[in-house]
Amino acid sequence: MSDIKSIHIVDTTLRDGSHAVSHQFTAEQIAAIAGGLDAAGVEYIEVSHGDGLAGSSYNYGWAALGDAEMLKAASEAIKKGKLTVLLLPGIGTVEDLKMAADCGAKVVRVATHVTEADIGEQHIGLAKKLGMMAVGFLMMCHMAPPEKVVEQAKLFESYGADYINIADSAGAMLPEDVKARVGAVVEAVKVPVGFHAHNNLTLATANALAAVEAGATFLDGACRGLGAGAGNAQTEALIGVLDKLGYHTGVDFYKIMDVAEDIVEPIMHRPQVVRNAPLMLGYAGVYSSFLLHTYRAAEKFNLDPRDILVELGRRRMVGGQEDMIVDVAYQLAQMRGGN
Amino acid sequence: MDKVKVAVIGPGNIGSDLMYKILRSRHLEMALMTGIVESEGIKRARNMGIKTSIEGVNAVLAEDDIKIVFDATGARPHLQHAPLLKEAGKIAIDLTPAAVGPYVVPCVNLDKVKAEPNLNMVTCGGQATVPIVYAINRVAGARYAEIVACIASKSAGPGTRQNIDEFTQTTARALEVVGGAKKGKAIIILNPAEPPIMMHNTVYVEVEKPDLTAIRASVEAIVKEIQSYVPGYRLVVPPILDDNKVTVAVEVEGAGDFLPKYSGNLDIITSAAVAVAERLAQMTLLKEGVA
């Protein structure tokens, strides 16, 4: 083992953070954040609607800008880093991926539910053909045992994925859960492994470290943790912590703190703290992006958002099923004789 | 004999489910099941006393009295079958994504396309959601329609998985072409929960005239029509209005003929295909009766 170990940082302020601002980033904000991240030395800068390319919709929320406008705004501001996009098969298509490549995207993370990697084969294949880096991104990994995560990671590897990202999309994992899954995948595949944390149980940084201990070499973060639910691991905090542990990230600690405080914080709609509903997301194992949609449904149907989240967890809803929030709220309201 | 002879090409899950439904039909006679290799599906059909062949489309072409042919193979084979069947004067009901002929959704546009030699069954999500969009459009005007179809992982075969974009693109087009929306968008989600979930579809429509009473009546009427050929089709969230956005949710439980009940997504497309064939058969029988 060499003394200096490197961790690749993927900042997703402009993708997962899109959820926290209800997908209302403007071109100026995107350019400022992407430019700041790039100047701070962040290697991968993810920019997309929160639900990936073509995510702008009734179901997931309309974005202020089209995908191409967002990507162009970021692309023009990035000099060294790699513009990264997220694509959820079933929402985005190969046509969207071609558009992203034309707009300067160099990396695509193809995200599927932890048991459904095979729906991403064609998108990984196209990315490789386009000369892009392709990442197999497994969402909601808390819902599957390590053996299943391994099986699906190997599928992504067989399609040509350049690394596998294990995502705790519900912020439901404890550090032991992270170690078990990341460790098993590191053992089983030849490509690098990354981890995407959510802070619903206030464990985002601890879980990111657990992932590193288990062999992960890519970590996701967002400035000020901006993201779905209680947000992600806080990029600037991760940089400080990794630095203290002797890891090299290539990211300047002061500069990334400045991006967080001077550029990101002023545009946040609310502080990224663990309120009761996001805490319930983590506790009940519910997809973090459901949070703001759940608040709206709770208000419309006069319900406690926690009740909706618990029912969604009980029904084992997966990422992307935002439509079920209204369905569940409607049924809960009917049962209570409301509305 | 007051039945029209039909054949099924492709003895897989869809083909086998079609066979059970055809066997129950008053107007269709299950005359032939063909594949290209000896398979479980071929064996099953043979054991049920149905004529089988492993000569694929050629076996169908060799039989003049077969008038209607269900193609449950794949897009590529159907592109080869389509011209041959047309030349032989047989009507093709295409359950593949090939879309050689126009899309058909029985309760919406069958009358318009019934004279076509080749009819495409869209997608499972299309069969479940296009009628709702159509029903809303006819009373309120649909500027935009978006659907989210969620199906049980177990019920999504390798064909769907390897080309999931085909689902979103075809369904979106059908929302426009058949449903009447000015613009369409489709999303598909696979959920692996055990026990498997029923097929669930949410339909969002941006309307020109937000008249909830008219929209509810129109949607309820079309749901009854769909139930006449898909008994497991249910309205779970009746139309809700937010400004000019209508939200509707429907669930589809399969009939459990050959496929399990949670495969409502497959049941709705085979049921719709058989409903189309029955209409065409009635027309043929009527013509023969007159002649």
C-alpha cells in the first residue's frame, strides 16, 4: 500500500442539489457553482435535473431550464473538471444521452434500482461508443443484501461500466451496512467502487468514511450537503475529513469552503438540516427525493407527512415512484374520511 | 362454423397467454401455434390439442383459412413477417415494437383503423393510459399528457429490459397520436417488491378546460369500456384537479390465464389484442353471412 491514497470526488450540488431547490437553478447559478467547483479542483461535476436527464416533468417537478441549457451553462464554466450527467433508464433515453454528449458531458452515471441493472445495458453501451466514461449507479442499496448488490454490480461491469457507484438513496444505511455492501462489491469487481450518501440519519460523512474503509475510491458530495431529503455528504466537510486522514483529493479545502459559503449557501431555499420528515425517510427507508413532494401532498390532503412516508416505506416503493405519494395520500385521506 | 381461424406466432409467455384467451373466445378459433424451435410453449399448445409447427411464419402462410395472425415474436422478426402476411391476405395483430401498421387501442380508435392489414398494439403502458388521456382530451382538451407506469420486476421480460427506451418513446407517441394530447411523455419504473405489485399507472394531463365534472364522467365511462375486455382494470384515484392539471391513477390486475395475476401489464396487451381480433372476426363473419 502506498502512503498517499487518492479519493476521486464527484460533486453533485448541481444534480442532487436540484431537488432541494425544486429544480429551479438558473444558468447564472449553474455557471457560478460549476466554475467554482472546477477552480477548487473538483474532478467530476454532476449537472442534471435531480431525477436525471429528461427528469423535468409533472411527476418530478419542472426545471427552470431545459437539459441542454443547464449543460451548456456548466460546460462553458468548466476548464479542468469533467462534466457529468445522471441518466435513469425509464426516464431518460439514449437520445437524451446523445444530446448531453453534444453539450460537453464527458461522464454519464446510469442509475437503476439496485435489482434492475439490466435496464441500463443499452445506455452504458452507447456511452462507451460515444467515448464517454460510464458509471453503473445502483440506487436504494439498503433494500438488497450484499450478494444481490454484488450480482448487479457485476452486470454493470460486464456492460462496460468504468466504476460502480453504490447509493444509499434513502439515507437509511448504518456504517456496517455500507461496509458490508461496498466491501463485497470491491472484492467482486475489477473496476473502482464509489459511494453516494444521504444524511437522513445524520450519517452521511460517517458512511462515506465507512465506504472508504471498505475500499471505495470515489465519493459523492454536495456543497452544504445540498440534496434530496436531508441532503448528501457535505463536499467541503468531506474534503477536510479526508485531508485529516491523509487522503489526496486534489480539491483545495479553502476554495471548496468558499464555494459552499459564498455561492451555494445564498441560493439555498432552506438550511439543509435533518428535520423530522427527512429523519423519517432514513428511518423508513424511503427515497430521499420524495421529501418535498410529500410535504405538498400532506398539505393538500391534510395529513402528517410522516404517515405518508411510513406507508410508502411499507409498500416498498422505489426511486422514481413519486406518483405514488399522491396515491398513498389520497388513500390515507379516504380511510380517515377526509377530502 | 361461426368462428374465424387465427394463428399465434411466438409461443413464449405472451403467445401462450394469447392462446388461453383465444380458446375462450366466441368468435376466434385457435388454429395454429408456431415457433422456430421445439419449446415449452409449443409442447404446451400441442398437449392442449392445438396444431403446432416450428416452421414459423411459413406454417401460417401455408394455411389459407387462417385470417388473423397474432405476432408475439420481436420487432425484427415482425418486420419480415409483416409483408408476407399482407401478401397472403392475412390481418396481422402486432404485439412487438415494430409498429409496421397504425397503433390501435380498442376502446379509442379501432373503428378508424379496422380496415388496415396490420395493427400495432402499442405497449402495455399505452393500452393502460391512452384511453384515459383520450377520455380527458375529448371533454377538456389535452395540451400535455404524462404517464408513469410501474410494473413488477418479475413481469418485465428481457426484451423490455434490453430496450426500455422503446417503451418510453412508443408510449409517448401513442399518447399524442391516439390519445390526442398535443405533447406526450412516458416514464416506466420497475419495482421488485415481494409479493409482486400490480401494474400501476398514473396519468397527468394539462387541460384547456378544467371542468372536473365532465372529466370525471368521461373517465368513468371509458374505464367501463376497458373493463369489458380487461376485467382487472381499476380506477384507484379518480380524477383530481390542481389548477389545470388532472391526475388519475389506475391499476391493472391480470386475469391469471397463463401469466400470474400481477402481470397486469402483459394481460392488458394480450386482452386488447384479442379484443381487436374479435371485432375484426365479427366483421368478417358478418360479411360472409351477407355474401
